[in-house]
Amino acid sequence: MIARAREVGVQQMVTIGSNAEEMTAVTPLLAEPGIYTTAGLHPNSADQWSDELEEQIRERAQHPRCVAIGETGLDYFRDHVTPEAQLIAFRHQLELTRELDKTIVIHCRDADDDCFRLLVAEGPERVILHCFAVPHRLDEALANGWWCSFAGNVTYPKATDLLHAAARCPDDRILLETDAPYLTPVPHRGTPNEPAFVMDTLRAVASVRGVDSDVLAEQVMRNAAEAYGLAT
């Protein structure tokens, strides 16, 4: 998958470490040029939070290729974990992000009131709204200086409000992602997503913004460098 991504021009990738197992499993990939990772606990696994896991996240965050805490946040759509447990894990990770002066990658699904409230009150300076899905709160996110990262679902025929948000997002606040293996963009929908397919999302977003794909790609690379602190 890395080779296929590079063949179509994807130069840098952030592979998410959203639980203890993932943080360990991605380690061999970090020897590859242009591959980065994160450290955190996904809200759907928030009942795994412990002092030991917090120390593991803190240790992994010191790795030179670890560019953010997360993905973390809140997910009230699924009932895998109680909101109370999610809030505990989320608030600990917000505190850890501030302590380490890291960027935070946010998962927010059907929980934007609580998520936004905590980010404003307790969040770090650098916030990435992963798989941006709250177009009605775009202006609020931008007012807080957060980056909005659009995934493959922006290409879906019924996602007109999301596509409109991608069109309105300022040049310096927009990011693109795959959320692989999920949210596979058109025309690959129905198959597992992978990094190479971000180019299809790029073309769709560039078209609605009225710019050339190469121009948007360069802008997104600059934004990612700032958001994650990537080498340029």
C-alpha cells in the first residue's frame, strides 16, 4: 500500500496509533521515509484507559516520528463505551497533549457539543478535526483556529453539505485524509480504503474549490507540515 501511494504522488502518511496494540504494531513502519504516527486512545476503546496506558502514550509521544496525540475524542453514535468513560479518557489526553505541546487529532461523532466545549476549555493550540463531519459548525471550528480534515465521504453523492464545507474551508485550514480502511472515496467505494485513494478525494475537493489538483495538493502539504510539524 505504501508503494501504491508513492506511485500516485503521496509523499507523507500519518498512520494512527489509537490503542496500545496499534502503537506497538506501527513501529516497524516508522523506519520508512515519510511515515509518521500518533499516540492515543480512540473513544470506542476508552474503557481501556489506565495509568499504564497513559505512560505508554507519553513514551510513544517522544518518538521523533510521533506527530500528534490521538485519535481521541468522543463518539456518542456507538455504544461500545459509556460517555462517562469516554470523557475521562478524552480529558486525560487533552491534558497530556498540553503537557507535551503536541497536536491533537480529534474523533467526533454525534458528540460535537461536548467535544467542542472541552476543546475550547481544555484543548491545546493545535487541533485537527479528523474526518470532518460537522459542516454546520465549520465557522466555529475555523474561529478557534482548528484544521478541518476531509475524508473520502466528501465524494459521496448525498454529502453535499460536507462538500460545500470543503469548498468554503480557508486555504490554510484544510487537510485531506483517507481514514483507511474506511470511507473509501468514489470511484473505489465498496472496497477497503488505502492511502493512494486520497488522490480521488483531492480531485473532488479541488474541483469544488475551482483550483487545480496540484495547487491544492501543495497547499495541503504545507498545512500538514504546520499542523503536524512534518519535515518539508
